[in-house]
Amino acid sequence: MEFPRAFVPFDAGSNLSRFTFSSVFTDWALDPLLFIGAVWAVGLYVIGVIVLHRRGDRWPVGRSIAFIGAGMGGFIFATASGVSTYDTTLLSVHMVQHMILSMWVPLFLALGAPVTLALRVLPGTSRRGPRSWLLKLLHSRVATVLSFPPLAFAFYVLSPWALYFTSWYDASLASTYVHEVMHVHLVAVGALFFWPLLGIDPVPGRVGYPFRLLLIVLTLPFHAFLGITIMDQDSLIGESHYAQLREGPMGDWLPSMAGDQHLAGGILWGSGDLIALVFFGVLFVQWVRSSMAEAKRVDRQLDREEARAARPGGG
């Protein structure tokens, strides 16, 4: 009898075929809970866009592509494709999943501006109804504290250290529930940090562009240091779990645990820098657009002042 993968103990998948690049696209296994959650998120977003269009309002296509295609699409890819199928078999594959969930997905969810969309379509006023509840949440003390940039940065930096250098990662290999929570946690912490820096929504924690650039720059040595630490350390992450896999049929093709861990650290280091370049590009474009909009606003103000000064009597 076959069960959905999310409800099967991880050792039930201990007879996978050799991992290849094509395995990423051919060995799919939907995680019911995460997939249903993703479908709901996409469905609500699409409904919001439809409501706006029926009302005669415009919603940028780029935002929809960012949220649905790159954001939620990236989430489904990381949690349902071959990346997910092999994420408890190879630490290196898990690390690819980690970077997608903690950096790629939060970035494009933020660029999709779902909070702005919700504020435009939810019924109610500023004091009553679902719209007012969302506004109260955005302005709550909890949201303000959690989105405080230095605190959000600390969460983002310390979470991977807690994951790989405590018993948390071992627990995620042994428990389906902990494994799913880990996936959601990676997205949540990434969103908490990157949403105010790169997002469009009116969320708390937004700071000036120079400070945003500084915070993103600070993530570069963090990824490098963590990656190098994982590559060079003698102790093996998830050692008992991965050693047990090598005692079964997959032992014929699985690489050495030390070699796979070295590759995982390199993936964390290299991909962190690569995705950061995407962040820099997005931030640069936003900064230029903001400067141009501010320049236009100042020009309009000067034009109005000149027009008033040119009137008879100076007013």
C-alpha cells in the first residue's frame, strides 16, 4: 500500500535510484500539506487580481508573475520536485532547497506585493472589516518588533547556524512534521528579513536605501563563513541518518558523507553570493525608480511655485 510521501517515514525512501540532474525534473513527489497551502495562496492571489480587473482597476502583470511564477512556483519546485525527493538523502540537495526557500522564494513573494493587493480588495473601512484587521496587524507592536531590521537580520543569520549545529536538523530528518516546519521556517525568516528591504508592500521595518544595501551586503560574509565552516569541519551533519542510508541499496551510488557535506557547504557559499547579485539588481532598480519619482515630485512642486510667482501680485 502506497501513502503520500509526506506521511511516510523517511527511511521508506531509502531505495531511490542514483541522483542525476534529470532526477530534479522527473522524480516529483507532492507533499500534501505544503502543496495545498501553496495552492490556496495562489488561488487567493488570483482571486484578488480578478476582483481588481472586474472593478476596472489595473494590477501590474509583473507582480503576478513574481508572486505566482517565481515565488510560489519556486516554493512548489523546492518542496515537490526531485529536490524534495532527495532532500533527506543528500545534504547537497537539501542545501539547494535551503537556498531556494530562504532567499529566492521570499524575494519574489515580496515583489508580488500580496499585502498591497489584499488592502485593495478586502472589504471594510480603516476601522471595520477584514481590511481594518490587516491594517491593525501591520501596525501592531508584534509586527513592528519582528520587522525591526537588526532583529530580522539576526534571525536570518542565526537560524542556519541553529539548524545545522544543533539537534534541529537531525530532528527534521527523523520527523515529517519537523521537516515541514523547517521548510516554512526558512521562508518565514527570509520573508521577515527581505520583505521590508526589497518588497513593495507597506510593511513596517522599511529603511532608507543606503541601509538596505548595507544589510544585503552583510549577508555575503555570513553565507561565505557558514559555507566554509560546513565544508571544513570534521564532524558530519546528520551523520547517523546518512550513514544508515549507505548501509542499504543506495550505498552503491551515494557519495562519501564528507564529500557530500563539502559540496553542500560550497553550494551554500556560491549560491548565496549568486542570489545576492539578483538582490543587488532589484534594489538598484528600485532605488533608481524611487529617485526618479522623487525628482518628478520636486519638479512638479517647483513648477507650481513658479506658476504662483508668475501670477499678478505673486499669488
